[in-house]
Amino acid sequence: MREQYRTAPLLEADLAGDPMNQFDRWFTQAVRVELHEPNAMIVSTADADGRPSSRTVLLKAYGVRGFVFYTNYTSRKGREIEANPAVSLLFPWHAMARQVIVSGRAERVGREETAAYFRSRPHGSQLGAWASAQSSVIGSREELAGAYEELAARYPQGEQVPVPPHWGGFLVVPEAVEFWQGRENRLHDRLRYVAEGGGWSVERLAP
Ligand SMILES: Cc1cc2nc3c(=O)[nH]c(=O)nc-3n(C[C@H](O)[C@H](O)[C@H](O)COP(=O)(O)O)c2cc1C
């Protein structure tokens, strides 16, 4: 399983002026080569004692503000973010010998933005957000299915499901973003944008 990465270099001169535009370039390329779920990213959080935890979530929006994902605010990740907003995001684009690593701070998005996204989800996913107390220990699969059935009876298809107060978006405002491009002989390119006085500086890291 030892791969040689024969890919185009990532040079300072080719970088966009800011990391979100550079991310947009790479994300667009990942979509163009039909990478499987390029918006799947690993979100790492840490509790108040610094104990880390990671999980995959889907990136639902990105732009000048940063990166947005949706989840249950009372989940493990949600509680950890409340205690410690420092997070890391990792996009593992292995098929392109690329990864993007973001470190930043997570904050809740506004309720209107959450409501607009919630309403765009399929009816079943809307009910699922109510049915599951994400990250809590449950007795059985049946318990979960039962909760879903009750909700499905209360809110049949076509009826508007209210936005759960415990569910919504997090915006991750980047403080540093690393673009990693695999190269031959493990001499990979690693260019990292670091927020500096309202702008960005770029540094090259040893692979
Ligand atoms: C491909 C993929 C996409 C996922 N997307 C989300 C998501 O967008 N939001 C979410 O809350 N969980 C998502 N999950 C489930 C999470 O990985 C995780 O199980 C859940 O959020 C509970 O995490 P926690 O207990 O660490 O808070 C996804 C899982 C996979 C494998």
C-alpha cells in the first residue's frame, strides 16, 4: 500500500489570495473529478479537559465567513463546542492525494439560517432530527423506531415540521487553513494560510 504521489505541485505563486477562495478552487476540482462525498469532513473537538473526539459530518455551506455544518447541539460535539469552541476540520481527499485542514472557532449560525436549511431537508430527515437525542445511550433500535413513528403520526408527509430548538448549524471561522498536496518521495507540498491582522500570511511547512 505504498503509493508514490505523482501530482502537480502546489506553489505559493498559484495560491488564491485567501484560503476560502483557495478552498473553493480545490472543492470545485474535487467535484469535477467526481470524488465520492467531497463535502464529508472530519470534525474534531475537545472537551474542557482537552480530551479530543472526531466524527464525520457534511459541509453544507462555505464562503467568506467560513464553513457551515448542521448537527444536534446537545450531541457530544455540540456540548464540547459549547465548552471549548476550538475545532479542527479535515477534508480527506485521498483520491487526489490532497487534504485540507482547518483550525478555527465554531459558533452557532442564526436561527433563520438554520430554519431555512431545515426546511430544505427531506421530511424524513426533519423527523429524524426530532426522534434522535444524538449521542445519548438508548435501550434498543425499537425505541428509536418508536419515537420516529410517533412523530410521523403527528406530522404526516406534507405537514410542516417545526425546527427543533436543539438542532442547528455551526459556522467554523478559520484561523489557519493548510492545503496539503502529496508529491513524490514524500516531499509533499504543505502551504498554510494563517490569519494575521485582518489578512492572511502563507507559510510552507516541512512534509
Ligand atoms: C458520511 C457521514 C456524514 C455525516 N454527516 C453528519 C452531519 O452532517 N451531521 C451530524 O450531526 N452527523 C453526521 N454524521 C454522523 C456523525 O459522524 C456522528 O455519528 C454524529 O454526529 C454524532 O457525533 P458525536 O456523538 O461525536 O457528537 C455523518 C456520518 C457520516 C459517516
